[in-house]
Amino acid sequence: MDLFIDVLSWTLLTLGGLAVLVGGIGALRMPDLYTRMHAASVTDSLGAILVIAGIMLQAGLSLATIKLAAILLFLLLTSPTSSNALASAALLAGTKPLSERSDAEGES
Amino acid sequence: MTEIFGTFLLSLLVITAVAIVRTKNLFVAVMLMSIASLLIAAVFFLLDAADVALTEAAVGAGISTVLFLGALALTFERERPSATKRALPVIVTVIAALVVIYATFDKPRLGDPEAPVHRHVAPWYLEKTPEYVDIPNVVTAVLGTFRGYDTLGEVFVVFTAGIGVLFLLGYGRVTRSADEETEINVGLRHHLIPRTVGRLLIPFILLFGLYVQFHGEYGPGGGFQAGAIIAASMILYALLEGERHALDVLPQRLLLGLMAGGAILYTGVGILGMLLGGNFLDYSVLSDNPVAGQQLGIILIEAGVGITVTGTLLAIFHAFAARER
Amino acid sequence: MAVFELFNYWVFAILLMIGFYAVIAKPNLIKKLIGLSLFQSAVFLLYISMGRVEGGTAPIFSDNAETALFSNPLPQVLILTAIVVGISTLALGLGIVVRIREEYGSIEENEIAEIDRR
């Protein structure tokens, strides 16, 4: 049973690390601000869930698990909100998405 | 394994620092500065300094970014490129860096238990804390009791900075306009999602700040971190609801009272020690049992520190935010 | 490995000099303040690195720990004070920069000296 939980938590942690890596590569390689944000938000949602679930399995049933669950809840509440705020701010500042730019304008 | 991780984080820190200095856009520099603060907080945690990591994360990554952004809103966002490229600063910097690196070869290696810094006072503190003070967090015991006079000086430094900024930038009065009660463009009211989530989060942030304040003796925490966290929650409220409403909720007079009140509380505990027959800032006489007296004294002074830090950080924020451009 | 023994101190030296370079070479006043903040962070790194004891834990007594080896609490207390003092001086410095901007209209050091000379 212990071995099963260990293997499961290591799998979750590795998958979480892969999700963060994918988010990072996407944030670098995407052409536009909005697509970059979309890629980076994978880190905050999927990556956070997998990594924190892996750590919760390592901690077992203790106070640390409850604290980790609270951290996960607040992370899931705040990071999509900040992405929304960032996208609203970019729209208000005049950054146009890639599909709406005419060919005459350059990339921003 | 942790050494490799620490090395990795420190390399990221150096790269971020180079990017901070080289970028021309000050807004980008401030954002990178907050990332650098978070990296340093992680490094502090790896080096077994939990209290310092919490303080650096709350104060460096949180409050300092807000202050820089407040100042940037009142000044310019971009740096003018300098016309002349001079070689002298680079030469001086490189020579000084080489000298400092040469000096570090004399240091004992990282983590050496025989290093001179671990002799003299530090083992005495670790040994005597269970006997004199009996609280689990040694850092709070040293900060509150053994080096309590230094902490009093620090509270006065925070207070002085608050008064200094209020002298420079004014009291922070915002002129009232007639229909601001129902105006939808105040603060972030127009944006529903940040506003709703923000209002949901503010009570939890306050609760966490109080938790950090009162658990300073049992784990990482204490007055400074709690003050920064509570101030951050009120700054979030000011960002969401607009400056005028935030000043209605916590007027500047109240913030001035908080600033002074914390320092008065701290000094008052010290004088109370003198009145009860001990020395200044001697907590043992506050109760029949000296150990209980020490614990009571630490709770009171940490409360004083938290109150002053909250009041000062909020007063400084409002001084920046309410200043007319 | 040998590189880990002194790596923290080398990073301290590099960060110190990066911050110092920003203070002396950049004419923008806010850039100077950012460089000063980096300088302070480097000094904090030095002190906390000195306080580490290998095999030790954070200096917090807990019931279920049998190890008697703790890292040194004294540098941590000093740096706790130093962080708060650093941000106090930062706030004051930013207030002065805002007032300079209002009086002179610019925050570049050479332009301010130019206006002063007239």
C-alpha cells in the first residue's frame, strides 16, 4: 500500500512537472500576448493541481494535507482572476489579438 | 540534492538581476524585481531561514512592488537611454567584483559546523531559550527578548519612514466629487471578475495575517510579516473599490494613530517593566512566573510591532496613491 | 562538490556588483533605487548563507524532532530587522523621487544637473 501511494505520488509529481514545462515552452514560443497567457495558465491550473496532489499523497493524513488543500483552493481562485485582469488590461491598453491585426501593422 | 536546487535558484537570480539592470522599461524592471524577491525567498527557505523567507516574500515581493508601482504611476515609465557610454563604471565594478570573489576564498565552506559564527552567542541562545522563554521559535525569542532593544529601534525606524513619507507627499486627502457613490468607473468596479474574487479573498487574507501574528512564537511568523500581510489585504481593497472609499473605511487619522500606537505599546511594555521593579524591557516581572512573564511580554510587543507596520505601510500607500498627478 | 561550497558567496559578490553598477552607472533615479534594493538583497544572502549548518534544520524546537542540530538563529534575526529597515528607506527614497519629478520635471540625473546649472 505504501509503495502504491509512493508510485502514485511520484507519477503525479512528474506529470505536474511536465505540465509546467509545457506551459513554460508555450509562454516562450507563442506568437501573441493572449496566446502566451493561455499557454502560461496551464502552469497555474493543471500543473498546480498535479503537483499539490502529489505532495498531499506524500504528506498522508495530517495537518499539512489540509494546509495544502487550502493553498490549492486559493491558487485556483486567484490565478485565473489575475489572467483575466491581465488580459483586460492588455485590451484596454490597445494590444490587439493576432487575428484582428491588419497586415500593415507589425507584431507587438 | 537541495544544494543543486539552491544552485539552480541562485543562477536564475543572477540572470534576473542582469535583466533588471539592462531593461529600459521601468515597469518591466519592477516586475522582474518582484520575481527576484520570490527567488531569494525560496533560497532563504532552503538555507533553513523560515522567518526570513516569509518576511522577504511578504515585504519584498508584495509591498515593495506596490510602492515602486505607486511611484512609477507618478513619474515616468521608461528610462531615457543615456547618450554617452562610459567604460569607467564597468571597470570599477569588475575590479570590485574580482576583489570580493578573492575575499570569499577565505570563508569557511557553506554549512561548516565549526565556523566561527556558530561559537559565542548562538549556542547560548539555543540552549537558554527553553529555560528562560520556553517558546519553540528561537528567532522570535531572540528578536523579542534577548535583542528586544534592537527591535524597539526598528519599530521607530518604520515609524520615522512613515512620517517622512507623509511630510514629503502630503496627508492623502482625495477631493470628493458629487456622484462618486454610484460611479461605476471608480477603482476596479467596472471589472466584475477581479472585484468579486478580490472581495471573497480579503477576509481570508486578514485571517491569515492574524494567524501569522499570533503564531509567531510557535512557527515562522511574527509582527513584521503579519503587518505586511494585513496591509496587503487593505491595499487590495483600495485597488478594488477606489481610493476614496478606502480612505473612508480606514481614514488617514486612524492610520496615524496605528503608527504611533504600536510604538507607544512597545515602549509602554518596557516602561511597565521598570515600574514593576525590573529593568527597561524586562518582561520577567510582568507576571509571577518569570517564564510566563516573558511570553506575555513577547505577545504584547509583537502586537505593537504588527500594529505599527500595518499603519505605516498603509499610510505610505495612501500617500502615493492619493497624490494628484 | 567543490563548487557548492562557496557558490552562495560568489553569487553574493556578483549580485552586489550588479546592484552597485546600477547605482553608479544608470542616470535614472528609480533605476538607482532598484539597484540599491538588489545590493541589499545580496547582503541578506551573505548573512543567511553564513548561518547555515549542514544537517541542521530551522531553529524551531518541535516535539517530534530528536536532532539537536539547528541552524544559527542570530543572522536570521539581524536580517529580519534589515529587510524591514530596507523597505522603510526605499519608501522614503521613492517619496523623494516623486517630489523631484514634480519640481524638476524629470528623473534623469544629468537633466536635473542641467536644470540646476541654469
